[in-house]
Amino acid sequence: MGDSVSAVTQFDGDKKLITTYTNVSDSTGGTTTIVDVSALNKSRGNTGTACSRVRLNKVWYNVSVTAKVDAVRLYWDATTDVQFLTLEGRGSLDFSSIGGIKNTEASGVTGDVKLTLPAVTSGDTASVHCEWIKVYS
């Protein structure tokens, strides 16, 4: 059947992006693209410049998994994806004082962001709400 997954863009403005991800697992697990920069609002004012990257500004999460080692992982999409954050339990993180977590721009960078639940047990749940800063090329 597959996990019950929802990845939704709540807000896509000129400067900020808000995404919400929820998962109720049937023990399948998997990877979901939570930010697809090619699908974002492209215009910044009247310049028409494309959004090429995002920075993670704030995150709120509630992750309930049987094995803590299998917590939620966030990756910058590239030829070899780059893990930049692991979330387990519940809480919030605020990176606004440093301008957000910047994409490492590894080889083959796309600007997209992926979320992975590597291995889960039936009934495990994850809810991740992110505020992103949009970066234009």
C-alpha cells in the first residue's frame, strides 16, 4: 500500500517559502522531495529572476519513530545528496540568526530538498513544517 505521505507548499512568496510534510508509515519508508525549486514562484518583484536555491530558516517537527537511529533526514539534492539535518522527537529549530542553513552546492546541485525516513515501523509518524528563505540566481 505504501506510506501515507503529504508534502504541501503552504506559502510561496517572493522571499519566503513554507512547506509541510506529514507521514503515517505502513513500514515502507522512503524519500520525498519537499522543495522543488523548478515549481516555485519564479518572479522576484519585477526582475523575473528564477529561484535557484532555498535556505532553511526555521523548522518545527514531531517525529515518532520506533528506532531513533531511523529519524527524519533532510538532504540537499545533488549528484550525491548531502545530508544537512536529522530530526527526532519533537521541537523547533531557528537558524534565522545565521541567515538560515545554506545549500552546500555540491557537484550536480539542483536546489531541491529531499526528506527521507530511511526505515520505519508500521504506525511511525513524522510531521515537519519548514520556513525557507528563497535564493535567486
